Amino acid sequence: MSGQRTTASGGMETAFGFRKVDEGEKQGLVNNVFHRVAERYDLMNDLMSAGLHRLWKDGMVSWLSPSKRPGFKALDVAGGTGDIAFRIVEASGGQAEVTVLDINGSMLGVGRDRAEKRGLAGNLSFVEANAEELPFSAGSFDAYTIAFGIRNVPRIDRALSEAHRVLRPGGRFLCLEFSEVEMPVLDKVYETWSFNAIPRIGQAVAGDGEPYRYLVESIRKFPNQENFAAMIRRAGFSRVTWRNYSGGIAALHSGWKI
């Protein structure tokens, strides 16, 4: 299977990196990857982004600008280790209530431990569930965030539809994801770094290069900015826009439920 990007019409359902798998098989394979890297997830993101993911996440929460009034409710999906949730609580002046949802119990375990150490456990709840079938009623949240998680969801269209369903009218969808580099030269440099260096560093640092190889390949398969924006619009969101970070290495997508 080639590294060609999937389009707005789909294709991620059966793409485990560059390998084609049966529909229904991908979720278990992805789960195994994250069980293996949960304890070193922040290190993994540092490797994948040369540390820039921290600034991108700050930018994501700044753009969200969570309300500092009591009662602001956010759902952070695929956010097991709590990186985005902690930022939302802090940006809200400690007012926001954030539900951290992840399909992977190992990732949630890391997040719970980190929340306790930061003294933020009172603002957070942790739920093990699937992004394609959220266990919440319609209109439950003011914001839905997902950072570096949507490309690991087999049926992205279902996840987007669920995001729209659980947001209240006027609610905000924000998705931060690795994307298509749009700067000449940087695209070649980044691709060489990704495919050659990252799995080797993962092997050296974490003792396991295979999860990093999958993650690099999954970035290359993910729809580009315009195609992903089209999927967000198709899920029912309005005023869909995106911002590129670092020349398109990552893109932050925004949409509103009107």
C-alpha cells in the first residue's frame, strides 16, 4: 500500500499506516500501539514534532478561549494523558469542567495520575469510550477538542458526526492534527526526518520502533487540510476554517454548530 493521502471520501477505515487491513481490524491494532507507548506519549509527541506540539496545543486552547464563567463544559476526545484538558482548565481560571475521553485505558491511567499531581482532578472526569459512539446525550458540551487523535479513529466520518451531535448549538469543534506540509523544501526535510529518524529514535529511547513507524505512516495517509475541512463541513459544521502551524506540519481545524 502506498503512502498516498486519503481523500475526503474516506479510506482511513482500513489503513493501518501504509498497511491495508480488514474493516474492523484497525481499532484493535491502534489500541495496541497506544498501550505500548502510553507511558512515553509526551516523549513520542516531542519526537514527532521536535517539541513544537506544546506550542501548538497552547495555540489551540488560546483559539478556543474557554469561558471563565462557571459551567463551561468541554469534551476532550482521545485526550487520555490530559494535555489539552489541563490547558482548558487553567485557561478558564479553574472554572471549566472537562471530560477526558479515550478508548485506551492505559492512556487514561496516565492522565488520572497527572491530574492528581497537578491538583486538577476536581475539574476533570475520565471516560473510557469510543469516539465513534459517544456515551453522552445531544447538546451536552460547549466545546469538543481532539488533538492528534482523529487520524487514529477508523471511521472519521462517524466521529465527526458524533462531535456535532454532542455539542450544544453555538458549540465549538477544534481538531489539531498533523497535516500536509505546504512549504517547499520543508516538506522533503520533514518527510526524511519522519520516516528515517523517528522510528530509530523510538527504538533507541523507548525500546520499540514499530509504534512510531505506524504513527509516521498514519500522518502521511491522513487527508490534507482542504479534504479534512470538507469532511468537517459534511458532518454539519459551519464556519469551518483552519490554521497551519509550522508550515503545515500541523493544522488546527475549527467549526461551529449553528
